[in-house]
Amino acid sequence: MKRRTLLASGAAAATMATLGMPARAQDKTKVGFVYVGPTGDGGWTYEHDQARQKMEAHFDGAVETVFVESVPEGPDAERVMTQMVLAGADLIFTTSFGYMDPTLNVAAKFPDVKFEHATGFKRADNVSTYSARFYEGRAVQGHIAGSMTKTNKIGYIGSVPIPEVIRGINSAYLHAKKVNPDVEFKVIWIFEWLNPAKEADAATTLIEQGCDVILQHTDSTAPQAAAQEAGNVITFGQASDMAEYAPSPRVSSIIDNWTPYYIARTQAVIDGTWTSVDTWDGISTGMVEIGEITETVPAEIKAQAEALRDSIADGSYEPFTGPINKQDGSAWLGDGETADDGTLAGMNFYVEGITGDIPQ
Amino acid sequence: MLTLEKRPNPSKGWTLATPVLAVIFTMIVGGILFAALGKNPFETIRTIFVDPLFSEFAYYYRPQLLVKGAPLVLIAIGLSFGFRAGVWNIGAEGQYIMGALFGAGVGLALYPMESWIVFPLMVIAGAIGGILWAMIPGILKIKFGTNEILVSLMLVYVAEQLLASMALGAMRNPEGMGFPGSRNLSQYPSAANLEIFANSGMHWGVVAALIAVIFAYITLARHMFGFQVRLSGQSPRAAAFAGVNPKALVLICLGISGGLAGLAGMFEVAGPAGQVSIDFNVGYGFTAIIVAFLGRLHPIGILLAGGLMALTYIGGEIAQSTLGLPGAAIQLLQGMLLFFLLAVDVLTNYRLKFGQGELA
């Protein structure tokens, strides 16, 4: 049973007819964006909004974009999406994992409107999913982190314990361990994507525990600021370049570049060729970029990191290549074996060597 | 010269007029703010305060006002008892979470049993959850003289941790592919808090809020307990002479506010939100404090204030997506409402005198 089934009532059906009209009648294609944080977060939402602006500029007046920021993941998100549809949106990007069920609920009511949900796994005829292989970038980060740490303790600020985040931790750990067998990971979960105060607290706690490298899977620059204050700690820009903290503490970054995807999907709606797809791109297509490695990193390590990046880009190396055991010691991947996408998509275990438990 | 002269008794007229005045001031200063942001102030104010009620798509927004306003009113009514008696429960957000967890816990434990008894049991459990959580600051206060403001506020953060733990552990959906979050209660017919009439927005939480308003009105105006509450707030000494037991009053006031907040959480988790998730709570418990004061701690006032607050949320979202107004500007507007109310409140207790005040 679906709640608030607008379609069920005749009144709503009549509205559907009128609602389709303005969108078709006008020349401009209208594209909506639902953001989980403010556009000024300097990270995740900032990059989505940059891509929105570039996409709109690319179409030079043929496309109108609208957005709503800091939308809670729940019934409020449903209302914001519905409101965008009522205002004539043809395509809506919902840019956080927690919008998954709300997106599907709204999409079911408006079959003529296309939806794109970032980082989820549920699709429908008018709902696509898209995400980036952030874990490829994490491999490069892990390499630099493992090479640079002097205390052999690396701090990791986890956001929400879903496979996307766990993949990142595993990938970073495996590549740090490869260059530094003594390396140890400390993970703090804050259970939110964006909370500058909690992010700063987590970073400070990790630094006090002796970590001299901080990795984050959260959206704000607060950990960067905390590291800068502490001194002698290095960090990596997350989702966005966070270049204002370069050359130190920020020594490199993972940049999410959504622009080509947003342009392609909007073009598909304009052309009438849009279909529901599952996109999962990485370094090779440029959806994941590695931000400039600064001079804080010795030239030799920088060259290795760049070589690692290039080998992932050309497909000659997979970040999850066996032999890899799970945390409990059981075998996961045999020698030379690579992980399949299905396992990666649902990854809910740490690899061998990481201490602590995934919250559950 | 303007001077302030204390009134012997608070002015009845100004008590009613100040909330209206606060809204008008908010609109004026908000309009200036929007103009400074480069938006047409009249269009923006109309979009926020009028469009949700009387625009082309008002048929969708009006029910949403009930969905958004009901938890605010339900919680604020509960808080108003304590606030009148000088018992400051600031932790309604935590009681809201505990009500949701208790209610959802019963629903999930009985899943997939279909019976009419499921929903009533969840309602009772939700109220109990909120009451129990509110009893902690209550008992600590009467036994050890702790400050209920601090204890109830701190317990919000404890409840949030418990919520995350439940969403990731005990209440996690076993068919959720390892992702956080419980089963969707709104898709479990016996537990779902659905709309009573299709597309009306009228779910059981709305009904409960209306009943609470009536109940509070009668209690405060006609019942001995209401008299004791009012007397304790105005003059604790007089209340003691009148035979009011201050300890019992603390527990009863906290119990009422906790119970109603718990109910609000339970109705939300079984209806609009649908599931226990890490970020289930979106601040209703805190916003309800503004609603309670904006409504002058009077049941009818709270009903109107809850509606107004819901209006600014929904209108604010419309203004964001149609006019490109930043989300923070809406939050500023909501903050201004309380700010101006407190500022103009001075007129309730003081009278303005023109001319030189008498020298002391």
C-alpha cells in the first residue's frame, strides 16, 4: 500500500494532465536538484551545485535549473520533489543516499517526470541511479597516507555506515598497508553526511589519539580546519578539491565531477532518449578526479601515487585485487582475483587488519 | 523621550496583539532581507505566506500543512503546561525520538501480524516511550535538584545515539540489503498511520493534535489542575499555600509533554517518515518551543502558531526552488519570528510613555 497516492483520486489525475502541459508547452527544459546540505558546504553539495551551474551554462538558455538546499532525508524530501514536479520540472536529481525511498515514492506518482538518484540501489522505469567509484580515489589516498604517516596511525571520519563508505575505508586501508605494514586505522562514525561540529570533534579526537593523517567521508571542510589548527597533520579534500587548505594540511583530494553526467542526462531528456540506467563511473571517465598532490608530499611518493591513479584509469589495475581476506580471516578474493560489482555494491565487511566493528 | 513604565498587570490587549505584530515585523524585515538578496520582497513574502494556501497547487500544499504542523502542535501543547508552571522541558526532541522507537518497536515486533490491535498498541507504546524519557529529568529534579533544562537537553543527544544504534542494529530491516533503516511501517497495513481521507493530509497524528488542543483548553480554563499549573508559574509561594505539590507538578508536567512528544514521534514514524532511520528526527521538538511561545502558551494560539510555522517551512521550500532564495534566508526568517516576539513582548508588561520620565 502506498501512502498519499495522488494518482488514486480523480482530482489528482486531472492535475496530472494540466501539470504535464506547462512542461511541454514551454521550450525550456526544467531540471531540479535536491541537496542534502547547503551549497556552500565546500564539499559534496558544493560539487553538485557547481555541476548544476556548468550544465545550465552548457545549454545556454535552453535549460532552467532550480534547487533546494539542506533538505532532510524523509517526508520533507518528498514534498520538495513534488513541489518541483508541480512547478514543471522534467528531470530531478536527488543527490543523497537517504532520498532513495522518497524519490521512488514521488516517481511512482509522476511517471512522466524523470528522476536520477545519487548513490542508491533502487531503480524504476523513470528512476535512474548514478554514483562514482570513489573507492578508486581512496586507493590513491591510502597510498599517500600510508607513505606519509610517521605515527602509523591514520584517522578516518566515517559518515553513514553504508557500502559506499565501507568500500572507501577498505580501499584506503589496503593501499596504506601495502606501503606500510605497520599502519593502523582508527574510524569514528558520526552517522551524518554533514555536521561541521561533529566532524571537527571527530578530527580532533583522532588527532589526540596520535593520528597524523585524517581521511574523511563527510561533506564539510571542518576536519581540514581542525587539522590545520593541530599542525603536522595531513588531510585530503573530500568530494571537492578543498584547495583553500592546500598545500597543507590538504595534500590531495578526491573531486566528484558530475558535470558531464548532468549534461548527458539532461540532453537525453531533451532528445527524448532518456531511459532508466545504473551508472557507476570512476577515474577512467573523469567522474572521480584526483586533486593536485601538493609539494608537502615528497616527489617520489607523488610519482607513485600518480602512477597508481593512471593504472586505475587505464584499467590495468583494480583497487580490490586478491589476495584479500575479510576481517574475520576468511578468504574473500584469491590471488589475482578482482571483486565483482555486485559484491562491491553491497560491501558490509571490513578487510583483514582493520580493527573495530562496523556499527550495527 | 520615550520611557518604559511597568504595567501593574500584563496587558490583555497586547498579549493578543504582540504575536500578530511580531509576524508583521518579521514580514517587513524579512522583505528588506530578501530585497538585499536581490529578490522582489513582495513576491517572496507572498510565495512564503500565501502560495501554500492559495496558489494553483494549493491542493497539494494544504494537506502538507497538516502533516508538517501536527507534530509541532502536539509537542507544543505538551510543552505549554510545563512552561506555564515553570518546568522547562527543552528535550522534547529526545522524547519524540523515544516515542518513535517504542512505537516502531512494537510494530516491528508484531510484523507481519495483521490485526486491528497493532496500531493502538503502538500508540500506547509511543506515549510510554516519551513519558519514560521525560521522567529521567523529572525524577532527577525532584530527588537531587538537578536542572531539568540541562538534563532534558542532554538526553536528546543520548536519544539520537540510541536512534542510530536501532536503525543500524536491532530494528534494521533484515531485507534491506545491509543498509541502515527499519522496515517501512507505512507499507505494513496494520501499523501504518495512513491518511484517514485520501489526499487530505489528515492522519491520526493530526487528529491527536486537535484532541490535545481541546483537552488542553478545557484543562487550563476549567480544571483544578489547570489552575494549579497557572498558579505555580505566576507565584510558586501562593501555589504552595494553595496546596499544590510542587514535586508532583514537575512530574505531571514533564509526563504530559513527554507523552505528547512521544505520540508525535510515533505518528511520524508510522506515517510520513515510514521507517526508523538514523536521521529520523528533523528538529520538531526544538521548533515546537518557538511554536509554544509564539502561541502564547495558549492552546488556540499554539494551533495557529503551528500552522504559521508549517507555512514558513513549506512556503520557504517553494521560495527556494521557484525564486532561488537561499535556504539560510528561510531559517533567518523563522528565527526572526521568535526574536521579534520577544522584543515586542515588552509592550505586554510595560507601557510606553512619551515625554521626560520622572527623575528618581
